[in-house]
Amino acid sequence: MADLTTKLLGMTLAHPIMPAAGPPVRDGDALLACAAGGASALVTKTISVKAADVPAPNMADFKTYFLNTELWSELPPEQWLEVEYAKAQQAGLPMIIGLGYTADDIAALAPQVAPFADAIELSTHYIGDDPGPMQAAIRAAKVAGVPVLVKMSPFREPQPAALAAQEAGADAIVAVNSFGPAFGVDIEHGGKLWMGGKGYGWMSGPALKPIALRMVYDIAQVVDIPIIGVGGISKGSDVVEFLMAGASAVQVCTAAITKGPGIFGKLAQQLDRWLDKHDYDSVADIQGLALKQPVPAMTQPPILLPERCTGCNQCVISCVYGALYLVDKKIHIHEERCAKCGLCISRCPVDALHPPA
Ligand SMILES: Cc1cc2nc3c(=O)[nH]c(=O)nc-3n(C[C@H](O)[C@H](O)[C@H](O)COP(=O)(O)O)c2cc1C
């Protein structure tokens, strides 16, 4: 068994996988279910000074992506303070309390949640791309005397925002929130819209993963504080990818909705098996590996390992340059036709094509 222990902001976690703010952590009971499902820490649904008035319908699943128009918690802060946080504390796990949004909101909420909080997570979703309001919110949260995590929405330029957060005193970055606005039409029901509210929503789930990974990878190159990766994680290998891209831990929302709160323990098991199979001893061994790799410049065709080839033809079909072909169900290449695009390497399900050295 690999060592999954994860140290984060003074907390020692059994593994790096925790819930993200959303329906799976919508109240104390839901948080206890996440703990029972194997989460290593609890992140609570974002609350603000008033309960949110959430439109309905507000969630739809399309397998490769997910749309939602949820806002923050529909429960008033008083209920969280009087009932829900104390209930969640029964799990005995570190608690990261989600708060939003403006500096005034945070100044009112942070001291009140402090007795329950091992850390505070600030959502920046509704305060725009200007770093000023985010920095003011961070400074307001620091008054609570616990580490402050700042959750980024997917930006085109994450590095300046992450640096501004660090400068204002953020102790960690969480990347990313859902992406959008995004839209979908229910074609089987006369073109009805899937989402209430404005009719469009925010995208999460597997399609968000490459955007989130890019944010983590970019941010990790400029900040000295830990990063928690979130976006599209649904299997152990996704966790590996985030850790290699520079994350120290990860959060999961959509997969915890669609697969239930048992996902946290399952992901930890899958992560453990992946590490064992690849001869890594611990999560620390893979953390940030991609940051040490040069950006590839492919000057040679891929290396073929015909002994692994099963003749599935996936690479041949998609080789738009006509460079790959099968003989007796084994892969061959017309080297002179290969454009070194690299696609075949990612398409091969049995690792029979390797990047050149
Ligand atoms: C239905 C729903 C509600 C969400 N509510 C919140 C929220 O209250 N606060 C927040 O910071 N992020 C919220 N998120 C964003 C998630 O925490 C997460 O950042 C995003 O969905 C990407 O992760 P995923 O692909 O694992 O879902 C919500 C996401 C969904 C799908």
C-alpha cells in the first residue's frame, strides 16, 4: 500500500481527496455522508450573509459534462451556525468552511464560523475578475485566524489572480469553480431549456478537467502556497493527473453528485492501486512531476511496441496523415509520412506507442 497521507496547511489528511462546495455538502447530514463515504476532510457548501434563492430546474447531467445554476447555500447562515456545522463536526474530520462573497459579507461571517473552521474557503465566483475585491475579501477572512483558501473561477489568465491572492495573505488556492455561462437544449421535449434562472448554467464534470488542470499547472509555477485541484475528477487516475500538475490535494463535486458520496473512498482506493502499480511509494512522489518536465518538441516518430499491440486499429483510423498501418494485427509506420502530431500515443489503449526519447 502506498502512503496517501497528505499534509495541508497544518492538517494531516488520510489522503488528498475531499468534497468540493456543492449539493454533496449542502448540510450537516450530507457532510456526514461524505465522511462516511471516505472523504479525508470536509468542505462545506458556500454560505453568504443571506440564503440563496436558487432557480429550478438547476442541475442536468450529460455524462461528459454537467450544467448547474445553483448559487450558494439555500440555508441561512444562522442555521449553519446553530445546527449544520456542529453536526458535521461529529465526523471528526478537518472542516474547511465555504464563504462568499464581498469583503463586507466575509467580515460579518468569518468570525462567526471561526469556532468550527480548520480553514476558510472563499468563493470568488460573484465578485468579478478584478483582484481588488478578492484581496479585500481575503483580508477580511484572515481576521478569523485560520488558513484562508481562495477558490478561483476559470480565468484566461490565472497567474496574476493567484499572485494577487497570495499577496493579500491567501494560504492556498483552490482551482477551479465551474465554467460558463454554458447552455444546453432538451431536444426530446420540443427544445425546452435545461436550466431555470437565466436559462443557462455553469459547466462542471469531465469536460472541465483540462481547463482546471491548466489553471493548476499555471498557478503552481508562480505561487509558493499549496493548490487544491478541482474539476472533472471521477477516477483515481484523474487525481494522479492533478497531483502531477502541481496540486497538493483535490476536491470532487460532480462525481459525488452522480455517483454518490462513496466516491471519496473509491477514489482513494484507485489512487492507492495506481501508485502501487506504477511503483510509487507515496502521493509525495508524484506531486508536481509535470512541473519538472520540459514542454515536448517531437522531432521523431513515436516509438512502436508491436508486442503490446492488440490490432484494435484505433490509431490507424485516426492517423490523418496515413502513416500508421497494421500487418497481422500489429502496428507499423511509414516514418516519412508521420507528422509527429502525437495523437496516436494518446489514442492507444494498451500503451503500444510511446513518445520518442
Ligand atoms: C450543483 C453545483 C453546485 C455548486 N455550488 C458551489 C458553491 O456553492 N460554491 C462553490 O465555490 N462552488 C460550487 N460549485 C462548484 C464546485 O465546487 C466545483 O468547483 C466545480 O463543480 C468543478 O468540480 P467538479 O467537476 O468535480 O464538479 C458547485 C458545482 C455544482 C455542480
